[in-house]
Amino acid sequence: MNPVWMPVAILLPVLGGALVPVLPFRKRIYMEIYLETLVLAASLLVWGLIVREPAGAVPVVKFVNNLSLSFRLDGCGMVFSGLVSALWPLATLYSFEYMKKERHEKVFFMFFTMTYGVTLGISFAEDLLTMYFFYELLTLSTVPLVLHTLTREAVLAARKYLYYSLGGAAFAFIGLVFLMLYGTTLNFTYGGVLSEELSAGQTFPLLLIYVFAFMGFGVKAAVWPFNSWLPQAGVAPTPVTALLHAVAVVKAGAFAIIRLTWYCYGADFLRGTWAQQAVMAVVIFTIVYGCSRALKETHIKRRLAWSTVSNLSYILFGVTIMTPLGLVGALAHMVFHAVMKICSFFCAGAVMYRTEKHYVYELNGLGRRMPAVFAAFTVSALALMGVPGLCGFISKWYLANAAVMSDQPLAWAGIAALLVSALLTAIYMFSIVVRAFFVPEDADGAVPEAASAGETGENGRTQLDPNWMMLLPLLVFVVFMILFGLGSDSIIGLFTDISNGVI
């Protein structure tokens, strides 16, 4: 397939989304059809590119000294672009129903759709400069989404997100500059691009800059101590938080660290150094810290946000092991966690949308009134725990196996962190399930009047499951969690080829 379709796939949602506020949609349904068609068209283009891998790169803008904005699709980019393009149409469908209660819909959908194209720009980037450019655009396109409700909490959350992201990008830029000075190219190359001649005698400063760049990109990946913006961003509408916490922003941070480690510095240069130990120690601590905060949190979305903080460092743990098997585990958890976490966030959003209940202690008995939603949530909870037969078990298995095979004592400590995290995950996720299905509902069972139009169940209570626009994505996510858990050989084979530099 001609590589020129890569910029087309990026521009389609960017330009199409920018037109939303000015197009005179006579009815809301026309806007929905336009947006879903736009997103699906972009996704079909992406999958066409993945299936018929384009040869060569597409330079778009050329600067001085061989610097340019250009696109090329390699194996790592296939994984991220495939993940984004598979989940975005479902998230868009879900948002049509959810956003009925929100104001400024056109502005929301403008930035929501444009963010899709910007994220594709990150995945298609041929070099570090192009990825950095779209990485910064991702911050600018998602700040308005966090700010959407314009409440005081939203303003504070957007401000913190912006400050943290810009600060992290500044440290990442230092890494970009050093790679320009000591690398043979900025193009992503499996094994790294550092010049032996230029970097001779500069090992310590290069390792120090790697740590700086790791932590800079790690801001979006919610690495401790730069993770407090993520739970605070939960004030945004659920479709936004689901994408922030499961797909676009946080996975962009993890993806950037994979690129930095394996395709810029090179794992061979970093393995066994103090820099590897430093970043691994940070992510191991973040794994335990995130799930500990989730256990303490009573707000549903913030609990899931802290869970995301922990699980993102699962991905980074696999990266910092710096072996091909560790990268397999990292790629697997990047994909599988996205499906698990977007499902749980959408379930939480459905509860909030239908009942206006936001805290765990308010969920008593709701499982009998929202059986489809809480059934999907239960599957996602089991998957996040790592129960065999579901996708979470597969990625955790490869991460643990990579840690054992690495013969690194600190990596073995990471296995202990994974076990602690699995236990705490079981507690903070299943406490919600138990309340929903096994604790009697509060006497009044109060729900908003808008929800009372639902069907009445056998117990005389109003059934609160949302409509098909919100339920269909949940069903698809559940199917994916089961299919990946029972038949992961093909996708793990793909990850193995990528991790060994074959693709």
C-alpha cells in the first residue's frame, strides 16, 4: 500500500474534526453519522496500512541538517496505531449517548476527533523529532477536553495536566538534542542510533540524559512522582478519561519510552548500567504505589485512575528489563490493558450517566439493576487481576517470565511488586463487584428522574442498563478480553517478531 496514505489517515480526523463546529447539522443524528463515518474511514485506512505494510517513508516537511517531519510504519508503530484505530470508533459511539447531558458538544467532538489524528501521528512517526512534534500536539488537543466542563475542578486539573506535560516535554527535548549530537540519525532504528565514535567517553552524561528523557516521557505515562495529574483529570467526561487513561495520552507516554529505549539509545547500551537500575526502581515503586492509592480511593473514576498508574508501570517494567522477552510483555500489556481499562471506565461512566452515583459506597445493589454493565465490569476486574483465561494473565505471565529470565535481582523484586499489585487489584476491583451484586440496595434506591424511564424488573425496581450505543462497546471489549486470553498465540508471535527486530 502506498505510504502516502499515512498522512491522509492523520489529516482525515484532524481536518474533519476541525470542521465540526462550523458545519450546519440540522439534527444531532447527522453529526453522529458524520463523526462515526469520519473515524471509521480513518481506522479502515490504518488497518489497510497495517495489513498491506507500506514500503518506505513519507517526508512531509524538510528542515535543515536532514531534519524533517516524516512518517514510516514499522512493527512497533503497527501495534500502537492498530490499538488506537480499533478502540476510537467504539469510544466515539459510546460518547454519542454519554454527551447528551453535557454542554458544548460540538467543541468536545472537535477536539475528541482531532486527538485521534494526532495520536496516529505519534504512531506513524519515522523519527524522534516527528514523534516529539505530535507528542506536544497531543497535549494541546487534550487540554480542552480535560477543561470541558469549565468547573473550578476542571480548570485546576487542566492546569496541572498542562504544566506537568510541558515540564516533561522539556526533559524529553533534552534527550532529543543529545541524540542529535551523539547519534547517527534521529530515525527510529531497532538497536539504537548512538554513534560509537561520538559517544566514546560520554557514557555517564548519555545515561544521565536517558534517565531525564525517560522521566520526561514518563510524565504522560504517570510515573511516580509525576502521576497526580492523572486522577485529577478524572473530572473530564468519561469518554475523555477513558481515552486519557487507557489509549491516547498514557499509552503515548509508554510508546515514547519504548521508542527511546529500544529504537534510540538501544537496550544493549543501557542494559546493566546504573541508569537501567534507576528507572526500573522507579517503575517498580510506581506499581505498588498506584495500586495502594487505588485501594484507598472511594471515588470510582479516581480509583480506576490510580489503577491505571500502577498498570502503566507494568508496561514500563517490561521495557526496563531490556530483553526481547521483556519487550514482548510490555507490548502485550500495552494492548491488553487498554482493552481492560477502557471497559472498566466505560462501565463506571454508564453508572454515573444513569444514576449520578460517583462513589463506591453508593453502588450497593446496582448490579441487579444494571446487570449488563456490571457483568462487563466483572470481566474487566478479573482480567486486571490476571485470572487465567483472560488477557491480563497473558501479559503478566510474560512480564514475570522475562523478569525471571533476566537474572537481575531488581527485576526479581519487580515480580514481588506484580504479586502485591495483583492482590490489591483483587481487593479494590472486587469490592465494587461485591457491593453491586451481593450487598442489598439502599432502602430508597434513589436514582435521577431521567433514569426512571427504564423497564421495571422482577423486584419492582427500574432497570438502568444504558442503550445500545453504550452497551455495544462493552460487549466488544469483553469479547476481546476473552479472545486474547484464550487465543493469544498469533498476537504474541507478532510481538515476538517486533521485539527481535524482525518487523
